[in-house]
Amino acid sequence: MIFSPQFIDRLHDSSFTQRLLREKAVVLDSTEFSYASACFTKWLYWGGVRRIAKAGQTPLIFGAAVHKGLAANLLGCSLLESLAAVRTQAVVDNLDSYFDPLRTTDRALEITEAYIHHCKIQPSERIVPVELNGVKMVEQNFCLPLGEVETTLGMITVMWGGVIDVIDYDSNVLWVTDHKTTTVMGPKFVDDKIRSNQVLGYVWAARQLAASLTRPVEGAKINALAHRASGYEFKSFKIPVPQWKIEEWKSETLNRIREHVNKLAEMFTEHVIVDPNREGCVTKYGRCPFFDLCESPTIMRERTIFDNSFYMDNVWNPTGVEM
């Protein structure tokens, strides 16, 4: 794929590139890195010029509303207060304006209330947030140095950030618990999460944050909340993560970031054809959100990505660092 000089200029002036050039730093979270790992072109759109498709956002918005309710409940709020948090987030994100019958404010309220009642009936399913310096580890933002890499732009510091839903005390050890709303549940539900950047990156971060605690961080726990037409199902999946796997992930991640930074630097110094990962254009989850964009001729591609009718600013910022 060939990008126009106008797009290269926008990319050069982006907050990501300017931080890279001025501060010699890269700030990433698991979502952005997953995009970068899947396809360099996708990452240029999502993380470089920070644009996302307007369509297909309801699973994330629905999940965000439920997350707010669960966080409120874990922090000690009542059922009514927790449901109010769900409703507020759904309104802020205009959930119902997307007209997705599977993901509405009412359904977000229902599944949150059902889950809270489920935990009362099944005490073994309750999540117990650990406290660190008097603060419950619920929706904990972090941005920690992952390491340094030598690139054509010099030595770059890589910061890894995100939001940990809960660090949970369970079975005499700690777990990084991540809430997942889903419409699918089954024996293979957790397979794509075992080696994911999110799970490994969160466990790495939790071990840094909880280093002063006497209990070890055993791994990750996926707290799955399934919602279907037939009702709701709640199940947790524990994923023990040995330290050697974390070290491998860290090395692989730093190496991939080095490659991407070098490739990005080339785009500003010479005429470069960017190679997209065409095998990732359509996966079992459907089309890439930039599928139609990449299918367009270059001149239309450049116009469409910055047309607010089709794409909008990517304001997702779990790291808490100004983007």
C-alpha cells in the first residue's frame, strides 16, 4: 500500500510520532499493540493518526457500561448505585443510539444486576479486591516502563499501560481479573486469551504493582458474563502464568516495537510501500474495521479516514498518559 504525502504529514504530526521524536518514548496498551501485531497498516490508522470506524463500537460500549457497574459494586456501592453507574456510562457513550438489540442500556442493567445477585447466591464466585496502600485495586490505571530498544531513531523507552479491572484475592494467591461480556461461551472460550498481550501484559504489570505484597500474582482470571436471548451465564476461567512466559512475552514485545519504530521512521525519510497483513483482513470475528478503507484507491483512502462520517477520533486512553 502507498500513502500520500498528505497522510504522511498527518502521521508525522500525530501525538504518537511527536512523542517518539521528542521524548524518545513509546506509550502502548494491549489493544494498540494487538492492532500493531496483527497489521502494521491497521496500527497506522488506529494508533498512528488515531482514527477508528464509527460502526461496530457497540460491544465495547456495552462492555464499558457493565464494567462501570461491576467496579462500583466491588468498591462497596449498593445495587442501586451500581446500576446507576451502568446507566450513566451508557448515556455518556450514547449506547442506545446504535440501535443494537443485543446491546442496550436495559440489557446492560439486567446482566449487571443478574451477576451481582449470582455472586450473593454463590459466595465462591465473589471477587475480593486486594488493597494496596489502603486503595482497593479496582479499575487500576498503570503506565510502567517495559524496557528500552535501540532503533534508527536512537534508544527508545517503551511504556506499557492499561486498566486492570481487579487484582483479586482468591485461593490464597492474587489474580489479575478481567471482566468480559460476551455472547459466546464454551470450552474454547478462553483459548485465544491464554497467550494474549492483554493477559500477559496485565500479569506483568500486576507483579510490578503488587511486588510489596506477600501473596504472589498467580496469573489471570477471566470473569465471563455471557448474555444471550435465552438468559445469562457467568463463569470464571483461571489462567496460571509462569514467569518464563512473561519474560518471553516481554522480549518479543520489545522486539516487535523496535521493528515498527524502524518501519515508521522509514516512512518519513523515503518513499515506502507499507505491507499490510492481508490474511488478517477477515478473521473468525469478521472484517477488520479498516477493511473498506484498504479496499479503496489511495486518493479515496486518504479522504475517507479523516471524514467524520465514516471514522472518528480514537479517544481510547487507558494509560492515563496524555495522547
